[in-house]
Amino acid sequence: MKNIYAIGVGLIGGSLAIDIKKHNPDVIIHGISRKDATLEKALELGLIDKKATLDDLGNADLVIVSIPVDATVKLLPTILDKISDTGLVVDAGSTKEAICKVVENHPKRRNFLAMHPIAGTEHSGPTAAIEGLFIGKTNIVCEVEKTTFKLQEKALKLFTDIGMRIRYMNPKDHDKHIAYVSHLSHISSFMLGKTVIDKERNERDIFDMAGSGFASTVRLAKSSPEMWTPIFKQNKANVVETLEEYINNLTHFKELMKSDNFDEIFNEMQNTNHIKDILNGIV
Ligand SMILES: O=C(O)C(=O)C[C@]1(C(=O)O)C=C[C@@H](O)C=C1
């Protein structure tokens, strides 16, 4: 691979560009963005080698699309129209069903690979890009059988070289499971932040009372609404179903408190401590 085009040069596109360039110094990273200021910043930070436009994509060996998922759905067919027969397009979106659907009948479907690198931070834009973001992280790959074998093989090597492990999943299962683990966490954090802001009013009190507990549970509430609104929209059914379960659990906890059932509260917390083993891979 010689010419890699990053459409979106923010946290994900920029971090992928850093690591891919580090492992493949001969590659030329071309950046594409709606905003020239973003591209200039990416150039200045050394995330990309050159600025480019969608009209240059015929020259691409690989195109990495890391933009909000609504923009991906809108732009993906045009991107595929523009690439050569030997080019591959991958996306890094947090939803997979809508994205796979929009290209299912595209004549260049075999030149597309749907991915979701499970990595990120609450920050966005080129200044948020960091080296090594993907080390030890999972890359969920969907509908791999619909992509030309030689193309997927090359791309997957690029991602395993920068430290990712690959997990295959269908788009429906991906969207269901990611709603539980990632999307619900963001809603929970946003609404925790809102509750504390509404309740406290005095921002100085929030600042003084905020230890690392609050900081870690509310971290995701700093995330970008431009990124998250379209994710919730595309994954609405799964997110609503998950939210219902979460609200039931919150209500259950409140009822236990009101009825002084602290033994049951103890048990609920003790059972949930199992999350520690799950996240340590002891399952
Ligand atoms: O850790 C964070 O800050 C993230 O938001 C990363 C996170 C996640 O939920 O884990 C968010 C969205 C991406 O689709 C993948 C990863």
C-alpha cells in the first residue's frame, strides 16, 4: 500500500494515520476533511503528509473513513464510485447496520470493509490524535465475506500490525452488543453530568467535590454531540431497549433504598463486582 487517504483526520483518523505511518514509513497519508482548518492542523501536527479532496480518490490504495456515522452513510456510495478496482475503502464507524446497508447493492461492494476499532477517548479533532491508541484493542470487522479476499487481507494486516486483534461479527449483532456496552455508557455519563449540574447549581461546589470517582464516571459526558447524536439515531431500537433495562435497574435500586433493603443492595453490588473479572479477561 502506497497511497492511503484518511477521510476525517480527528481522533480516530489521525491516530490511525500516526500508527500506520510509523509501521509503514513509505506510505503517503493524504488527508481529506470538510474544513480546511482541520486539514491544516493535521498537516501541522504531522498526522498527514498532504491535503487532498474526494476527486483524488482514484489514486487510493486504501481509504479510511473516520467521520460521524450520518456523514459516512451519506458519503460512502460516492467514495466507492470514485475509487479504482484495486482500491479498498474501510470505515471506522460506531454503528454497522446502516453503513453496511447503504452499500449492499453498490457495484464496488467488494472494495469495502466495515470495521469498528473499539478505541477512543472523550476528545475529538486532530489535536486529540495519539500514538498507540489501538495497541491491544479489538477491531470488529463485519461482513468480511463480502470483501475481496486479497483486499481485506492487506487491510487487516495493517490493523494487526498496529496492535489490534480482529473479531468478526455481523452488523446486527454488533449494533446490539455495542448498544449495551458503549452507547449506554455514554448516555449514563451524559445524564449523570446533567443531574449533577441541575442539582448542584453552584459550579464551585461541583469542582471542589469532584474526586476521581466523579471524574471517571462523568468522563464520557465530555464527548462530542456531533459524533454521538447520529450514533443514537442509527442505533435507536437497541439503545432504547437497553435504556429501558437500565432505567428498571435504577428504579429497582431506588425501591430497595426506600424500603431499607440494604442486604439486597449489598448483594446487588457484590454481584456486580464481577465486572472486574470480566474486564480483566478472567471469564
Ligand atoms: O473511551 C472512550 O472515551 C470512548 O468513547 C471510546 C469508545 C467506547 O465507548 O469505548 C467510544 C466509541 C467508539 O465507537 C469506540 C470506543
